[in-house]
Amino acid sequence: MSTERWFQFMATPEANPSEPLVRNVSDTARWVAVYRAMESERPDALFHDAYARRLAGERGEQIAAAAPFHTKHAWTMISRTLLIDELVEQGVAGGCDMVINCAAGLDTRPYRMPLPATLRWVEVDLPGILDYKEEILKDAVPVCRLERFRCDLADGDARRELFARLGGEARRALVITEGLLIYLTPEDVTQFARDLAAQPVFHDWVFDLAAPGLLRMMTRQGVNEPNRQTAPFKFAPAEGTAYFEPFGWRTVSVQPLSKAAARYKRLPGSLRIAAWFPARHPGNGRRPWSGVCHLRRASGVS
């Protein structure tokens, strides 16, 4: 994996005119927090994140405002959030005793979800973003056993050491990489998948995935304009979750965001035809598809 840090974070609260709005991948966490705040403030909100607006800060608002038609794309982030919420609930109900949120960013699930107090929730990210998050949430109380590990996940040795430690302390772990893979190269994703599969107790892996057609569409529409130079989109395998099979994983479920948004009543009317598309990832990758995927460690992986 590249030695370049994925998420180098500078906790500058306001944008400096001399630097780009999105300085690195970590700044996109502020962007996503804006969408969680928007949903939380609706009268018919599907979840309530009491901290999202504070975590986003002024920079998050500026990043969101710089994205063309950013309010029209809120449904994608809301649907992704809700689908992962549901998979976490299912994992805990199925015996998961540890959730490992890699590149956790500004996620607040340990504070807002109805999780058992005995659940061990582990957040992994770089010191800068975790320091910023802890300062904002210093008076907040998580509902479960929350731990944070400051680790540069681009450092292969450090990553594998942490995974081995956590793998030795859990019976059944669920790993989340929300909003991460799209920023990595295929080589980075391959090694990351192998390192996860090397831990026998890492049973489940949940992440969002995009098709090449979506990346092309977002580029044409300028959706990724705020982060095009500093945090470009890279990973969108045409083969979908089949990409991960050689590295020790099998597909449990693939849920398109468009269908989820229609179910949650968040899909804009102009896009409802998208909910008619096949439920599985299109193998040719031409369609502007994205979804949340649940993979399980394949038996016999050594």
C-alpha cells in the first residue's frame, strides 16, 4: 500500500483563502456531517445526530455549498447512513461483540444508535481528526464501550499490528469502511482486503461501493469538484463485489442506494426511475450505480 497518508488532517476550523476547501480526504468527513445534520433537522427525520452540525463546522458548510446541487444529493448520504445502521443492528443481533470503524472520521453511531452497553466499538483514524472529534464531543456520553486508536492505516505494518491486536480481543467483529474505498487505488483496496481477511474473527465487512459509470457521471456534473484535486475518486470496480472474492471474502448482500432511498422516501421524484434498476451491481459498470455491500469472510481463508 502507498506510504502516502490517506487522511492527513489539519484541524483548521475555517477555510483559508490560500488553500483548497478540501485539503485532504479527512475534510470530506465534515461534508458528510452536513448531510447528517440536514436529515436530523427535518420534521420527519429518519435518525437524529445531535452533533453533526457542530462536527461539520464552518468548513463543512463551505465544502457542501461548493458542490453543485449539493442538497439534491443528500439522499445518497442519508441512504448510505441508514443502510449501514441497519447492518450494524443486524450484526449485533447476530452475535457481533466488536465493531471496528476504520477511517471513522466524524461518525457518531456510538452516541446515537440503540447499541448494547457491552458492545465494544473501536474507531480508527489519524490523530488530527480524532483529536478534533474528541474536543467537540468531550461532554457527550457514548451508549457502548467506545475506544479510539490513532493509527495511520496507510502504514501496512501498523495496520496489521492493530488488526492482529483487535483480532485477538474479539469473538466476532464487524468492520466498517464507510466512505473510504472510493478514495483508494485498487492496489490499496486489495491489500486492505487481504489484511482484514487475515484475522479469523473479522467475520463481516460493510462498505459502500460505486460503479465506474457513477464516477464518470459525477465528474461530468461536477459533484466531486470540491475534492477533485486533493481527494479524487479512484476505486470503482466494474465487477462489483466479485472484486473481493480472490482476497478471502464472499458477498452476503448488495443494496443499491436508489432502492433504499425510495424505501426511505428520500429519492427525488426525478430519479425514481433509478429504483427500477436491477438490485445487484451491474456487471458491466456502465450504469451510474452505488450501494452498500455486506461481505463475510470466506471459510478456509488462511
